[in-house]
Amino acid sequence: NDGSSEAIPAEEFRVLDKMAQKVVEWRMTAPAIMTIEGMRPMNYIGSQMMIFSAPIFEPLLEMFFKFEDYDILRQAMERRENVENLLLMIERYDAHQALYDRMVKKYLKAERKKWKWYQRWPGINRPKLNPPEEIKVYDWKSKGFAENRSAFLHEDE
């Protein structure tokens, strides 16, 4: 980190964090990164287009953001360092999600070996599986992880 992420105001950090979470939650990491990287040289023009398009697309935007959050996002995107901060947030959430998915998949594979033949193939009486606590710790959507989210996003790798 070059120290620019500490200068983000709390409201902008909250909105960028929310946006990064939604991108990873919807599994749209690669398209989002490609779009943001492609539009990086025109970030100021893009933020001004957000002002122009807000009244036109307001009903659609309200599905994803409160209008106040949209305005904060527009202000944040005017500064180049916030584009980089958003990309870092998306990449870190995605890396954490990939680690969690791998751990859950490994756990499920081990659990399926314990099932009877009629549970494996036709799916009759499949037991409900809950990952153990040591795996749930890595779920970035969990309550415990939310308390340490700021430290997670600012850690140096």
C-alpha cells in the first residue's frame, strides 16, 4: 500500500466497500475489473457522466444503491486513487471468496465419501451440511469477519 487508502473518507470507504462486496457476491469480478481498468484513464469523465445519467437511470439505480450512496460513489470516482482502491478491494474480496470456496469444496468432498450410495447418486435423504467453524472463519460475508473488514482491506500483501 502506498498510503493513499488511509485518506479515504469514511462514507466513501463504506460505499466503495459495499460496491466491491456486491461485485464479488454476484461473481462478476473479472468483468468488473476489466471494465474499471479500461475506463481508468477517463475516471473523471465517467464520474461526470454519472451526474448526467442519474436522472435518466434513477429507477434502475435505486435497485442497487440508495441515491445518496450513488452521489458519494460519483464523488469518490472523481479521484484516481479511489479507482485503484476499489480494484484492490474487489481483488481482496475475490481472493478471500476463492479460498473459502476451495475449503468448502474440500470439506464437501470428504463428507460425500461418508454418504450411502442412495444419498450420493439419486440424492435421496441427503444430509444437510454446515461447514465447521474453522472454515466459516474465512467467509467474508460472516458477522465476525465484518468486524475486522477495515483491517482486512488495508493489510499489505
